[in-house]
Amino acid sequence: MTEHRTRLTASEVAALWGSYQSNTMAVCIFNYFLHHVDDSEVRELLEYTLTMTENDVKKIKRIIQQANHPLPIGFTEADVNVKAPRLYSNAIYLYYIKNMTKIAIATYGVSLAAAVNSAVRDFLSSGIIEATHLYNKAAELLLQKGLYIRTPYIVTPNTLDFVSEQNYLGGILNMNPRPLNAIEITHLQANTQTNTIGQFLMMGFSQVAENKKVRQYLMRGVDISKKHVKVLNSILVEDNLPAPVAWDLDVSDSTVAPFSDKLMLFHTTALIASGISNYATSSAASLRLDIATTYTRLTGEIARYAIDGTKLMIENSWLEEPPQNIDRKEVANV
């Protein structure tokens, strides 16, 4: 394939910059996980994941340098202490890989649709394939170990039909809601699961963060995640469906930080951004108005939480500024 040696567009720069941040962060995290994993199969998956992530960092570096763009700072060995005591269980390692690859598939897909440069498109295309392969490996291992959380089963319909009544949509205060459809169940379960993983991740972060404000912020995130899980699960339970339950998600009592406060805060705000995107998609896909409204309300809460996290990063000089357009007024000295 002939490489288009054109200037990188804003969308391509954004994709590379964001991928460098997330992948250098992931290298730190997987190195730490590998130092403590005690299951041979999970270790093999972590080794595969780390190698793939390190290769992605090299690819991004090469494209950025060939375009004569400054290399982002991202995260380095200074942001991880692999000798810190173990913080998370093997099950969390697996669910972490599964969740992060799901985010990568979605992020790379959006970026690919906006990319023109052939090197960038090749990187994003291969990234989607690799992340999908890794997702399947993590899912298969979770299944083998009896840890996979399935969506609830529903009765197989005997006939197909079209919606004929306006009350199918219900109302904002839906006192007598219709049964959930399969699409709504899927999104409720998925959002419950991501909130649960985020809850345990932030719980560990909150124990080891050195900055008091960061610890308080992370504990607030744990409380928000618990609340959102309760709200979303209640909709399933009201429809006589089982709420998803994760097994073996354990956080130790260690208070020694394996990661820098900068990394943990960045990771938290990145997960919030993914959560906002998930809620927006779920709201659009939910035909019951009370559920769509619930997602909108929850989105507002985590959006405020995200803003507070960004302010905390700025306060501590941890927020790396993304590439931006020049200020024409400043150039013109107006």
C-alpha cells in the first residue's frame, strides 16, 4: 500500500495523541499486573497484552516522528512501581483487559472513520483487529474459569410483530412500564458491569493515592459507581430479571501506591469519558422514556464528576495539553 505522506489532519493528530496517552498508561498497568499475577493462564494473557501494547506505542511513535510532530509525554516508568504490594485479584486483571479492549475497539473505530493518512489508517485498522482478538481471548478465559457475566435469558418469541401502541414508549414517570426489550437489557447489563469494574479499580486507587484530594475524589467515584449500579440493577430486578453479579473481584488492603497519582487520575477521567459515551448510546437505544431519562440524569452526574477531576489534574500540573489550533488573535497581536 502506498503511504500518503500528507500533513496529519486534526482528527489524525487527536487519534495518535490519545492512543499514545492510553497505551503508555496501559504499559505501566500491565507491567505491574504481571509482577503479581499467580495464575499461569492469566499470566500468558497479560504477557500477550503487554507485548501488543508496547508494539502499539512503537507504531504511534514512528508515525508521529515521521510527521515531524512533537512526541507526547504520556506515561513512563516513573509512573509505576511494580514492586508495590499486590492490589487486585486475577479476576480483576481479566475483566480489566476485557473492558479496556472494548473501549479500544470503539475508540479506534471512531478514529478510523475520520482518518485519511494511510499509516494512521493501517495503525487503527490493525488496532481494531488486535483488540478484538484480545477481547475474545479474555472472554474465553473468563468463560473457562466460570467468571463470565452473561446477560439474562429471555423467553424466545413465537411470532414477530410491529409496535402498535404509543404507550410502548411509556413516560418519564413510568408507573406501569412494559417489559424490557432485549436491546434495553443489553445496555443495562453492560453499564452495570463497567460501573462495577470501575468501582473496584477506583477503590484500589483510593487506598494508595498520596494526595488527599485525589483520595477523596476517587472515593467519591466509588460511591457514584455503587449508586449507578444500584439504579441500573433496580430496573432489571423490577422486570424480574437477575442483576449481574461479578465474582472474585477482590482488592487487597495495601496502601502502597503502584501508580502515580497523575496516572490514576488520568485513568479515572478516561473511564468517565467512556462511561458518558456508553450512557449516550444506551439512552438513544432505549425506547422506554423512563430508561432514557435515567441515563440522561446519570450522565449529568458523571459529567460534573469528570469536570472536577480535570480541575484537580490542572491544579497539580498533571494535565498534558492536547495539540490545538493557533490563536489567530494572539498571532495578529490584536
